[in-house]
Amino acid sequence: MFKSIFCFIFLYIPIDTLQKNTSPSPRPNFLIIVADDLGYTDISPYGSEISTPNIESLASNGGTLFTDFHTASTCSPTRSMLLSGTDHHLAGIGQMSDMTERYPKLWGGKQGYEGYLNDRVAALPEILKDLGGYQTMMTGKWHLGTVKEQIPSKRGFERSFALIHGAGNHFNYEPAVATERGGFALNPPLYVRDDEFINHTALPEDYYSSDYFTSELIRFLDEGDERSFFAYLAFTAPHWPLQAPNELIEKYKGKYDAGPDALRAARLERQRQLGLLTRNVDSMRVSTNETSWKFMLDDERAFSAKTMEIYAAMIHRMDDSIGRIIDYLHRTNQFNNTFILFMSDNGAEGVVLESLLLQSIDQSVTYFNNSYENIGKNTSYISYGPQWAYAAMAPYRMAKGHITEGGVRCPAIVHFGPLTSTSTSRSV
């Protein structure tokens, strides 16, 4: 599927429009937007009730909606394919990069399992920078190498602000003391700005991941460079820990009180109304060890429903941020000449954090407060569990981490005016 995206860029867009000073027409810009663990039906073009008007605008105003788009089943393998156009084994991420670091005796030294974007592949920003003199930039999640020789600035990005690891607190709260329990080190996330590593303490007090990544990218775009750009915006939303501004969480209060089975049914019906499913398609049966909704106590249901409210608020905020980028492109008269790809990196995340042995979900310690009243805030650290994830992936089987349709079928939208009609959208 990622070869198809490269085909869009290198075949459907004439190569002479990419090369420097060879065409009188302006070379296209490229904006690649990646959501983290977003489920197939979590945005409105695919049947969601969550407010995503800006993503919807990309799909409905001449965009192409992919209904058979596949990724790897986890984060870093997908990102390595996206940036290289090759199989993730060739790119050095045969599995999640964290696994190579955690189990060096098992995977260390094996070709294809280096745990970082290796030198056997050329990265897309390297190609565009060298081929046509593009300015290249990224903000957000990297997850493709942790040492200085592997950071974005070494793989073709001239400007970057990146979270090096796979996840981090969205409000930039970290425990005062890093500890280790159950084999999982709870260390502060590491960021890099261009060539320099920075600690989370260098970030502003009002930091929120989706807002800050977007602001930094707009700042890079607004630096006065007249070259065409390749920009990569890699959100960490809606990856756990589930955290969002409280005013947005309140907007979804009560919306999920009927539980994940009801949400699954509603999303399926909406997909049928949109023409994405035929009437005879039903959802796969949910199989999980988690207590089903009908057997939960009232306080358990309330807690679970709130986790989904927070998740929805994270997606809502991400869409707001995408709207800011779209507004910037319109304001600077660059929207019609910008190839935009929006996608998720894999299926919805159905993990139960207790299974990861994260200290942060232990409410008896002092570092996080996962009470009902506090979840969603900077001092909480939660996920929403498999039942909500399976609802997001309906009608497909299972979720992230599984080589099933629920793990690898993802939303993807392409918008580029010269390739599509301005009055209709397409599904492929």
C-alpha cells in the first residue's frame, strides 16, 4: 500500500514538476499527516459520531477516500514503510523498534531487525531534498531510532521537533522520580529539535501534544523559505495515555453511556448509510477477557464510558489542529498546490495497560491519579480497553498488534486538486 502512495507522488505527479528548475509550473508541496492508533471508523468520513469537520473536508471536497488501505499492525513498522516505500524488514523495523531494544539477545544483530530506519533505504525527505531541492520538515512522533545518528535531521529533515520514543504524556507531565517496576522503565520522554536532544522540562507549561506539534510545523512553514515543501505531521493522538482538554471531554459527556456494543452497531449502520458497507455485512464477534458491558457494575460502566469520552476529545482536538494547518495553507495560497495524505499508522489500540506492567496504572503509587474524577488530566495514565477498540474497527476482526483486518486496515484520505475534481469525492 505504501508503494501506492509513492506511485501517487512519483508517477501520477509528473517527475519534471518535482525536479528543481525544470518546469514552469510550480512544484507541488507535500503534507503527510499521521494519526497514532486511530481506528478505522473513528473519523466522520468512515462513520464516526466524533466531530472531525476538517478531516471531513479533505474527503468530501475532491478528496479520495481509501477503503482498502492497509498498514503494518503496529507503529514503527508502518512509519518505516511510509518514509521508505519498502517493506519494513528491508527498512530495519522487522517488528516494533522497542522490542529490539528490550530483547537484544533475541533480535540484536539480525538484519532487518536493527530497530531503526537503516541505511539500506532512502527516506522520502532525503529523496525530495536531493531530487528537487525541497525544504523538508517534521513534527511529532519519530519512533525510528533513538541515538543521534538516527534522528530526523540525519534522515533528510532540515527542520524537526520530534518525540523520539513511541508515546509520551500529552500534557508533558512526568513523575519527579523515574522508577522501574516489573521490567518497564518509566522514564521521561526524549525530544529532539533539529540536531539537539531536549528534555521535557524545556517545553512550555501550556504544552499539549497535538497543539504544539501543529504550532511548530506552522512555524517552520512560515520561516520565509520559498522552496516547495515536504512536511510530515505525526500526531501522538489518540495513543494512550488518554488525555485531553477538559472542555472537550465535557462535549462528549454521556455520548457513550450505552456502551461499546451500541457504538459498534451505530458505526456499522453509519458505514452502510455512507455506502462503505453493504447491508449483508455484519461485525465480527468480540472476543476478550475483559468484563462485558452488560456484566459491569454501574461505576465500572461510568469509568469505561468516560475513557471513550476522553478518546473522542483527543480526536476532536487533533482535527482542530488539522484545521489550523488547512487554514494556513489557504491563507498563504498554497492549499490547491499541496498534496495532502491523512492516515492512521495501524488499527485501534485495544491493549490493557496492566498487561504492559506500567507503573502508571497502579493507583496505589503517588505518581498518577486514575480516579474517575481525574482521568483525562495530565496526572492520569489510562487506555480505553479492547471493547471500545473493537467497536472502532467494526466490522473487522481484532485490533492493533494483530495481523487481522482490525489490526491493519486503516483510514486514509488523499487530497490534491490537480488529481481530483473539486466537486466530488472518490472512494477506492
